[in-house]
Amino acid sequence: MDRILEEYFDLDVMFDPENLDKVLEGFWFTVRLSIIAGVTSLLFGLFLAVLRQTPGRWGALVRWPTIAYIDVFRGVPALLTILIVSLSLGALSAPDPDTGEDGPLPRFLGVPDWFGLPSPFWYGVIALTLTYGAYLAEVYRAGIEAVPSGQSEAARSLGMSHGQTMRHIVVPQAISKVIPPLLNDFIALMKDTTLVSVIGLAEVVQVGRDIQNETFNSSALMLGAILFILVTIPMARLVDYLIVRQQRKTQRTGGGGDDDGPDPVALERGRVPSAGA
Amino acid sequence: MEASATSQPAAVGETVLRLEGVHKRFGKLEVLRGVDLDIKRGEVVCVLGPSGSGKSTLLRCINLLEPPEEGHILLDGQEITGQKKDGVDFVRRRVGMVFQQFNLFPHMNATENVCIAQRKALGRSDSEATEKAVSLLRRVGLGDKLGEYPDRLSGGQQQRVAISRALAMDPEVILFDEVTSALDPELVKEVLDVMKELASEGMTMVVVTHEMGFAKDVADKVVFMDGGVVVEYGPPSEVLGNPKQERTKKFLGRVLEH
């Protein structure tokens, strides 16, 4: 029993000042990575979702590539995307080994070190944005389709263009409908940031493994897990609360204008926040 | 309307909206099978008919929410069918529409609902649009609800906001699609009163309705539709008072029974 307790919860390992520092610093990477990749994914996903709604016959030229993009990046594991992005961007910006010619990609893009953060951090941001942008585009789409068609008909009958109707009428309502599922995917994204450890970012998993290698004890990894739980469980509860509040609101308004399109919140209910990837 | 009220008398009698042989299909279902109509400026035209007769589709064709497959629609003598996209926006700014389900924008308060299209589609300034919105909302008796959101308004109040929203665009014609059908009985009157006032000011209106009293008292012309065609068309005294067609008689008999 003591062996077991010690393996997972050795307080000497956990709270060794040096280890604790490292783990907290690693988790701080995780938090920053989650927030930055979260924001860029939210914006990129919305961009994709709006492109997907381009109307008309010629709009297909925009719609189809967008759908293809979303399908591809939802279908590829985030881990693979992270590896491909990091290895290829670095390689493309490196000088040609034979001729010494510059690579096709400028160095500041190929090996980004913006704001003093290491390039694996930015590879992680790029790869997670590519992946989660595709996921979130589908969440937004559910929201856009849940806005009753009468809303855009009313806007269009007032002479507003498709773009104005999307921007001022449909998208604001769509977003407020999908905040809970978006938050859910944010929890998944946060957990997926640990995948960036494979390209050498000293985030919480990487640090925990280093300590494990030194001490042959899993307590630092456990500490990382506890830190995650401290953040993700309150967020999951927040999602639940928002869903309940939204349902109450829908019931109160009698679902008056809510009669067509799937209800994205109902779709999401019961889906316990879990790594979507 | 302040402006149009003065220019109206001279223009009354001139054709504003003309439909020639309008057809609309949804897949195999032919909802409109050749509709002809001639609507003059300042006229109030009520469209009656059993459900599924194509009344609402007719309105949706007129403002091109459902472009017709065949036939012509002329607004001020100008063909609007088969237009390019810009033309569609142009038509919709001149033809207002009020819906059965109000379709107010729930994330905007009453004033914002009336302002948004003025600003975005007509390019009016914020203050100009707000001034117009406030004066219209006051006229329909909602001066104390300017900042309320739709979910805090009764159905009748919401519908009056929706009418103000359509009026704010200074349309030449307003289409009313069963605008009292979703209202509790005690709220119907306040909406019909607003419509009567509009009619008396000379607004050109096409009204799909089940309100026989409104049709009898307010309409200049009544259109009876069935099976996607106009069965009977004329002043209410004739169509309602002395119908010639068997189908019209049967429909009126059923409606007036209760």
C-alpha cells in the first residue's frame, strides 16, 4: 500500500521546490498555449463556418474547398498534424544542404520565436489551430443552422445583403447558442496541448516525464494531472450550468422561433467533455 | 410616410405592382399556376383563400424570397424577375414585408430592430435612423418600449415593432403575411388598428389574412385564391358580398359559419 501511495503521491517529489517550479512552469506553458490556440481556433473556425455558408452557384467554388478542408483536418489526428507542421516548416526554411540556397519559407516563419516563446510553442499553436479550427467550424455551423430561417428572411426582406445578414443577424445569434459546445471543445483543446510535448516543448507532460526519468516516481506527472483537473472540472461545470440556463430560456420563450434546425446544445448534452480528437 | 402622404393623391391610381402569369414550383408541387394581379398606388388588397392555396407563396414571390420560375413581376413598370443580385436587394428595399412569426431580431431591442436595416441597407446615419425609429415606434403606441428586447414584449407589441421596422425603409408597398394569425385574440385589434391607420394614410398594402372584418372594412380589392390561381378578384362588396364563383361561396360559407 505504501509503495502504491508513494508511486503516485510522493510529497517529497511533488513538492520538491525544484520539481514544483518546473511543473508549474510547464503548466504555465500549457495555459498560454491553450489560450492562444483557443483564440486563434475560435477566429479561424468562425471564418471557415462563414465561408461554408457562401450562397449561390458560384459560392460552391468557396464552399467545396472549405468543406474539404474541414473534413481533412477533422480526420487527421492532432498528433500527426503537430508533427507534420513542426518538421515541415523547419525543413522548408532551412538552407539547401547542397547549394546553400535559402529555403522557400522565410526563417521567421519556419522557425518562429515570436514574443520570446520557443518555436515548438508556435508549431503547437499553428497545428492546434488547423485542427480545432475545423472542429469549431462544425460547431458554429450547427449554431448557424439553428438560427430560424425567418431571421435571415426578415433581414433579407429589409434589403440587407447576405454578408450584412450573416454579420449582424445570424452570426451573433449563432454564437450565443453554441457557447457551451465551444467551451467543451476548449477543454478538449487544452488537454490536446499535451501532445506538443512530442516536439520538445517543456510543457507539463514533458516536465513530468523528465522528473519521472530522474526519480523513477510518477508523482510529478500526477501533479500535472491534478493541475489539469483544477482547471477542467470547473470549466465542465460551467458548461453544464450554461446548458441548463439556455434550456430554461428556450422553454420560457416557448421555443417560438426555435422550431427549425437542430439544437446544438441538445446535441452536445450528454457528451461529457472529453478529448474530441 | 410623412413625405409620401403629400405626394400620394396625384399618384393614386397608377399601377405600382403588376404580376403577369406568375408560376412557382417546389419540386413537382406547383404552388402558383399563373397569377395575374394589378395593384394600384394607395390600394389595400386583401388576399383570402384556404390554406395551401398559395397566398403566402405569392407574397414571397413578390419580394423574391422565392423567385418565380415563370411570369413577370413589375414594380413601377420595371421588371424585377430574373434580376441579378443587386436587383434583388433593390427590390427588397422598396417592398417591405411583415411576417406571421414577427421575426424580430432577438438580440436587439425595439429601437435597434428598427434601425439596423436603415443603417446597413440604406446607409443612414445612426442618429437619423434612431430618430426615425423612435418616431415610428411612438406612432404605433410603443413610445415606452423603445429599449425593450423582443422577449419582453407581447405578440401584439412585437408585431407593431415589426411593422415599424418595415415602414422605416420607406417602402412603396408593404406585404403582410397573416400577421395576426400567431396572436392571442385580444392582441389582434391593436395590430389591425395600426394597419387600418396605414391604409387610411394611403400606404399600398397587400394583406394575406383570415380577418374577414378587416377585408370587408379596409380593403379596396379582395383576391380570392384557390389551388394556386386567382379565382375571384374585385371590390369586397362583390367578392365577399356577392361572390360569383362556386369555390368562393363555399369558402366564405365555411369561414363565416363561426
